Amino acid sequence: MKKNGDQEILQLIQDPTTREMGFRQLILTYQKRVYHVIRRMVLIHEDADDLTQNTFIKAHQYIDKFQGQSSLFTWLYRIATNESLTFLEKKKKRHFFSLDDHQEKMESYIDQPGNIDGDEIQRLLQKALLTLPDKQRLVFHLKYQEKLTYEEMSEITGTSIGALKASYHHAVKKIEYSLSQE
């Protein structure tokens, strides 16, 4: 949605008489995109649903701090990626997963029929993505799958463009290596 749509949503939210309608519009406009961002990070539908809900709850709590220097989606994207990264860290700690155990569990999820759409190469790519550290996987997702510019990625992640380029380069090299081993 363009800045115009964002401005309309923000105007609804800022007016106490239309605030809830504005939040409904925010959710209707961005829920699917936010869900897909999160789903690519956490893979499991139920977790993605929960994190999508948490993202919009946080947006509701902190909308007054939104300064309008970015689009609403960029702001929501930042919340969603932070929620996803925090969730993945907590999940690893809560289940006392070593990185290898966590990766193995996620790979077995990918291998179950119907959990990941697409053909064999898609399944292999998903497995290769699991070999990446969470932040590298996020950078790869933002650049390759979401087709964001480094400037947009920098705005979302709060990371320098140079560091993002390096992370993306390392992620691509690791994925290429992983795919060559299959």
C-alpha cells in the first residue's frame, strides 16, 4: 500500500471515534504480508499465526510512537522480524536445542508432505536456508524473496547497508554450498 493509504489508516487511528476501524483497516491491509514474512522465518503455520497476532498487538500498543519516517508496512515488518527472531531464540533455549537439533527438527518438518509447497528444489532451498544463522536467513529472505533494496532492509533491520550486503553474500555462498552437497 502506498503512503496515501498509510496516511488514511493513520488518520483513522488518530481519531478516537474511528481508532478501532483504523486498526481493522491496518490488519486487513497488511495481515497476509506480515504472516508470509513470519512464516518464512518460523516455518510452522501455528507459530506464524501467533506471531502475526503478536505483531499487530505490538503495533496497537506502540502506534503512537510511529513517526511516519517509513511506510506502515516497513514498521510492521520490523516488528514482525523482531518477533520472529526473538521467538526462534526463545524456542531454541526453551527446548534446549543445540543448533543441530533445532535444524534437524525443522528439516523433518520440511520433509513432511504438505508442509512446504513446491517441488524438490524448493524443499532443498528451505533446508539450505535452515543452515543459516537466523539473521542471515532474514537478510536472504528480505533480499531474495521479498525483493527489498538494501536501503529498505537497512530501515527495517537497523543494520548498515554494508553489513547487510556482507550477510547476504555469506548467505548466498552457504546456500550454494549446501545445495551443491545434495
